[in-house]
Amino acid sequence: MKNLLELMGIEADRIHFSWISSAESTKFVKVVNEITAKVKALGPNQRFVKQAAKVA
Amino acid sequence: MKVIKIDKNQWSQGLEQLRNAFRLFGPVGNGKASSIQELAPGQAPDLTFANTRLSPKNLVFPQSEVMLNYSLDPDDPERNILKEAPKDYAPRAVIGMRPCDAKALSLVKMNFDTDQYQDPYWLNLYNATTFVGLACDAPASTCFCTTAGCGPYHEEGLDVLLVSQKDGYLAKPLTDKGDQLLKAAGWSQAADADKVIADAKAAAEARIVSKVESDSLRAADTMALYGAPFWEDISFACLNCGTCTFSCPTCWCFDIQDEAYRKKGVRIRNWDSCMFPIFTVHTTGHNPRDTKLQRVRQRFMHKLKYFVDKYDQGIMCVGCGRCVRQCPVNIDIRRVSAMMNSMASAAQCAVGGK
Amino acid sequence: MENPYLPYPVRIDDIVVESEDRNLKTFKFVFLNPEDEQKFAYRAGQFAELSIAGVGEIPIGIASSPVEKGFIKFTVNKAGVVTSHLHNMQVGDVMGVRGPLGNWYPWDMLEGKNVLIVGGGFAFTTLRSSIIYMLDPANRKKFKNINVVYGARTPGMLLYKDELIEWEKRDDIHMHITVDGTKDPNWKYNVGFVPPITEQKAPQGDADSYAIVCGPPIMIKFTQPVLEKLGYDHDHIILSLENRMKCGIGMCGRCGIGRELVCKDGPVFTLAQINRTPREY
Amino acid sequence: MSTYTEKIREISQRLLKECKVEMVIGFRQGTLPMMNEPCIVRKPEEVERLVWDSNCGINLANYLTNRKEKIGVVAKGCDSRNIVTHILENKIKREQLVIIGVPCQGMIDKRKIAAGVQGEILSVAEADGEVTVQTAAGAQTFKKAEVLQQNCSVCTHRNPVIHDEMVAEPVAEQTGVDPYADVAAIEAMSAEERWKFFEELLAPCIRCYACRNACPLCYCPTCFVDESKPQWVGKGQDPIDVRTFHFLRAYHCAGRCTDCGACERACPVGINMRLLTKKLNKDCLALYGWEAGLAEDKRPALDTYKANDPENFIH
């Protein structure tokens, strides 16, 4: 799914998968920080966002 | 109203002059898949096409159209009250649609303009538009307009009929609206061309060789056609996609949907299709037309029998051939109509022979 | 040009839970603009689109009667997206009503006739409207005998119980209330499905008698032969049909059965008319 | 190709006469050039209707879904792979079927032909690897290899993977083709360019769902686009809704698509939505060594877990 979203033009750094056990709090913090940093660097997403229908 | 001659050198100048009073639409050549679009300043309609891939029905009946809008903002005293969406009904002109598509609009008008109710969206766009048709001198082999109550020079539904000439066009005004358009364009050179047009019309009609057989359908028994044995054979290949209905200039079915976006929302309508299973499904899950056979039968019965009976204006088909050309599995309305018609005429012969 | 898609804004004035399973509620609406009530002049048997911004519309038979002024009422079964949303709305909420739509029971034709009403389940709504209309002091003398067979699965599923009890007491309407089954030892009415109760209790049909039937498809299917047996002609059996609808004004095309559109040419048809039409409902 | 037709008729007639099947699903001659119509034949004397040529691109596996009869079905390579997929997904039972295998040499792309000639096409004939197109202006001849559907030109499974009858000896499989060059070209673009590429690709879509309905994989009783509780996607022509439909439809075909090309062929406005499904095919092959519908005894890649499945997408 990530690959297909990327093919359609969603930036690679917007979609992340991780596997974190409930015991791995340090990893959780690390991953979340990394992801938010990456997404913030990309700015607000404009793709696959529908503010209002673009129709007649 | 006299026929007007438009010389080649007056053509684009007149079109540009029309822009003072009209938004212009016309066929835009996009390889062979031409479509009718709004023409940008300086852009001339491409009048070398056979016919557009999709019918121009979207000009008055957009595939998706906002009908109503509303506020969902809890702080808005007017929240949840549905209101008419603002619309642009400034005058528009279509330059160069085919006569079959204009006739189709006049058939569809019977659905949207009734004694009891008038559909404001369809009618406002229709009334705002001046339809300038381009007579059809080079029909496709799949065109069967002449047996579908129409023809390559058919005038119904048009305001002006353009006839292509070597050195320009002859323009036949058919309504006041059409007359005004020609004046607005500054085209005023009267021509004595009735015979030229009549000859060209006869020649064009002779070029239509394909037929739809429907003469016995009006008198046919509805329930006998409905119960005919051929529907499995006709419907087997059908994929139940909406290609035939969406490409058809006379299909008008639509769906109404609400779309909410946080503090506001719209009610829009979208083309719908009798080919889709969910078209008729009840909330209980019961579906009166649950099978492909029932849906295919509905489409052809509606076009060729129910409509014929309801309005007595012939079949709900103008012979443009789009469904024939575009059906992915080659279900051909000419073949279906012939089967229905021959069953109907055989039944009539049997009655007459008694 | 009037926009037939634009609903009248209404406020929910009252909500009554009608059935023991709480799936049936009666909504009483008051028009926000009082002049809209005049425009919404309706007859018993018609329906309207209940319209909720951001959700959608649903066609529902009008349960109130033209002789009741100042409000309109609809009894709604919770089933799909719109009705589920409606069931969660509160008194005071604003929404829309679009109509009245469709035709009505043929009141002109029914004048001077005996009227048999056969209803089942929550399809009793427009029949309630009809009964209130016929029992109105200004109207009652226009009709001869009125018989009503009304059934539900259980006593707790019967609609408009207070009114049913009141009608039971009257002598100008003959009520035959029935339930499919009940464990209530005090149940003093009929037990059994609607078709056999109709066969036992309903009067014979003749040229002066009409039957109005509204209910689930299975009830209609088994009531039809009973009415034939009782002597009701096919053009004296009046049915109210349902189909999936959107526009309600005969334009969107989906409710068609043959050349007829259930929303505009119906929902009320005689059995004779339906016999000439594909049964796609 | 006419020998194929004769052989199909002969086999079908025998199967029907011997009551081995109740019906044969094949193609009959269409009413337009380059169009044949899927059809059903129930009586031995009706087999004369059946034809075979290079205009049989619709996937007949689509017509088998949930049928209960004993059926003879004409199947080229891709059809047979979809029949395998249907069997694996319990849409039809193997013992219901008599598969009449057709070694395939590719289907003609009617849009390529139309683009290559002036004016309306009046008739199309094929012989000896050449396709002759008649228009009002005259005749024009193409090499069949040059006017194949794109999926056929890169197909490496032309012979049926399962069959009970064969209408001819297997044909040589193509080698040295790169089926995924078009996908790779898109992958090489920037995210911005890719977004724009698909915006333009999908712009003509009219949501007729011919692609979905022509696809043998799309047999859900209610498709996600038709669901109302919940409603997953808007039903109008908004470009995001259109894209969501195509994206999710493709995703539902992941690991199942045989690139039969029926979707693109059926599209009335000529959208190559195969670029989406092919990306998934490409990834399935690269990540799991999986191509759909090749064997009845192998579970699909997305249906199984192996300890060595790639997991480098996990952060």
C-alpha cells in the first residue's frame, strides 16, 4: 500500500510503518519523534485531501 | 428567417464578437476523442469531427452538480437549513454540436420539464444556452439517426443549423434565440440557399445506411416483450458498467448525495445508471432488479417501449451510435431493437391472420 | 421557477417511541416559516422526503392527516443511513421536509363507498392518515362502512395504540386488530396473520366496496387472493407501493416500474394497473 | 486463426453432445470491427456461433463467478490464470469446468489501430501476422506485433496454465520482454511529477466502472464504492474521489491480477489504469517471487505468511 501510494505521488516520508511492543516505550518515543520531524519537514499534505467537491 | 452565409474570413471574427454576449463552448479535437468544452479566447471550435466521444449532455446536465448547500456550524443560526447553491446562468452558446444530440436534449426535456415539476438546474442551463448545430455530412457506419426519428440535418432542439460549405458556412436560424446569436456575431449576409441545403440534406441522409427497427414496438404488448425469451442471450455479455448510459445523450437518471465537510456541506447530484445493481436496491436489501438480465432488460425496455408508450414521441434514442461503439462487450441496440421489433410484428401478424 | 428539490425547514416538535423494539418513532414537525404549511397542502396517502443536511433524504409516508393542522407527523423505521441518523436527533433540531409527493388514495372515487383498510406492520402510517381523515366529522358521512384490519408481530409493535383503542370504542368504524402472536393473557383482540383475519372479518366485496392495502410484500402477496375470494375486483383493490427513490418528483428515474414512476404516478396504484406492469418493486 | 474457430466449435459440439457440459462460454462475431461479444452456447447445433480471432480480449473468467452449472469455457493464457485464481478463491469449482485452452498470440489493440489510420474503420482482417484495416480512404496493413494490446506485447504466459482440451499446440512463450518498463518510468519521476501524471491519466474517467466490472477479480457483492454504511468514497466527479476509486480498486487486486488487460480494453475513455495494478504485480514479483494464477496448489502471496517475507518497510 505504501508503495502504491508513493507511486501515485504521496511523498515517501509521509507514510511509515513500525512495530513497537507495549514495553518498548523508548522506541515508541524515538519513532514518533522521527516521523513527526519528517512529516513536518514536508509541510501540510495537499494530496488525497478533499476540502470540498470540485464539481459543477 | 433567412439563411445567412458566413464566409470563412468572417468566421473567427464573428466568434470572437460573440464572446461579448456568450460563453462559448464547442468541440475540441483531442485526437479522435473530441469532446465539447468551453473555448478559451481565440480558440475556435474544431468542426472536423465525426461526433464527440461523450454526448454534450453534460452542458446542461453536468455529471456531478451541486444543487443545495448548507451550514453545519453549530454557531450558525441558519445551520441545517438547505439553500439553493449559487449558479452561473449567463448566456452560453454551443457552436457545432450534432443535430442528433440536440434532438436528444429535446427528448430529455420531456423528463425535466413537466406540468407538475420543473427541474431548475437542467432547465436554467438549457434556457441559458443557444444551440448551434453542425449538419452532419460524413456520418459514421454506426449512425442510424434516420430511423430513430432524427437525421443528419435534423432541426429539432437547435437554434441555428450550420451547413458546411467549401468557402464557409450556411447558417439557418431556427428560433429567435438563433437569430439573435447570428446578429450578435455580425453575420448578416442573406443567402438564397434553401435548395443547396435541401440537396445537401438529401445527400447526407442517403449516406446513413445503418438502421434501427422499431416500427412495431408502439403497438406491442409490454408484458410479452418483458417476458421474451431472448433477454438471457442479449444480457449475457453485459458487464453492468455504465458506459452505455453515461455515453447516451438521452439517458438522464441521477443520484442525489450529501457531502459534508466539517462546518459546511452540499447536496449534489451525480449521473446514475440503471445498469448498476445499487440503483434500485431497497434499504432492506431487497432489490427489484437484482440480476443482470433484469437491468439490461430495463434499459432496452425503457428506451424502446416504456418511453414510446409514455410520450408517444418515438423511441428514446436518436441513433448517435455511441453505445454501440463504446460498449466494451459489443451489445448492440440495433440488434436488440430488431429482436424486440420482430417479436412484436410476429405477434401482430398472428393476431391479424386469425 | 420553484425549486422542487429545496426542502421546507422544519423543527422537530415531538418524538414518540411507538414500538417495544424502539425501532419505530413518530416525529412531529413544525414548519419554521408558517406560510410553508399552506404550500405543503397534502392528501392522505401522499409521502414526503425527510431531508437532513449532511446526511441525505428518505421518502416516508405522511402519518398525520390533512384535517390535523399546525404540524405534520411521520413514523420512521430505523433502517438505513438517514433513518438511523434521524432516530438520534432531538426535539428542537432543525431539518427539512420536501413534498407533499406522489398521488393519494382516490378519495373522490371512494365517496359513497364502503372502505376496507388492510394494513400490516409499520406501513400503517398513511392508513392512519386516511382513517383520521375519514372519521373527521366533516367527512365521515361521505363514506359508507369502514372496516380496518391491522396487524403487527406483537401487541408492542402496533402503532398509534391510544388511537386504536379509541377507534375500537366507536361504532362508525369496525376495527379488527390482530397480532401474529402474543403471550399476553389479557390480549382481547385477534391473533393470526393479516390475510386469514381479513378472510374471517372483512366484509364481502361488491361494486360499492374498495379495499386499500398497505403492508410488507409478503402480506400483500397473501392478502390479494383473499380479497379476490371476498369479491373485490382488481380495480377495487388499491395498493401503495415502495421503491428506492431519490428525487421523489419523477425525474431521477430509479423507481420506474414499466412506464410508471412509483414516486410520481404512484405510490398508489390499483391492482388492475399493477397487473399491466412489470413487478419490479 | 480460423483453425482455432473450427477446433473450438468441434470441441464444444462434442462436449455438449456428450453432456459433459451444460453450456459453453466463448465469443461470437461482433457487430463492429475488432469487437467480439462473449456468449453462451447451450445446444450442439448452436456452436457455429463461436469464433476466435485476435479480438477476444475480454476475460471470460469473469463470466464464471458463482455459476452452478457444468461449463465449458474457452480460455487463453490470462483467462486460464484467472480461472485458477477463481478456483483458489472459491468462485467456481474445478470439477464444474471443462477448460478449452487456446494458445494465444496476443490481442489487437483497437485504439492503436484507430490511431494509426485516417477516418472510420470499416473492417479489419488478419492473416499471417498482418492486420489489414479498411477505411473509406483505402486499405492499410500493420504488423500484428505492432498493434497488440500493450499487456499482450509483454505477456510471458500465452499458453493456458490449466486446460482439459487444447485447440492447438502450445505457442512459444515470449522471452526477453520487460513487462514493467512503464512502471519503472513512473517510479523514476519525482513525487510531484507522479501526482501530476496520475491526475492527467485519470482526468477523463467518467466512473462508469467498466474497468472494475470487466475484471474477473472484482466480484464483491457490494463494491466499496457502492457502500453507504460507511461511505468510503464520494460518488461524484471530484478528482480525489475518482483517484481514490482507482487506487483502492487496484489495491484490492494486489497479488491477484494477471494483467489480462480487460480493464483497459473495456474503458470507454482509454485510461491505462493497468499502471496501478502493474505496480503491485511488479512488487509482488520482486518481493515474493509471486505471479498470480500460475498453479492451483499455491496460495497467493498476500494470503500466506513466511518468516522470510520482506519487512524492510517497517520502521
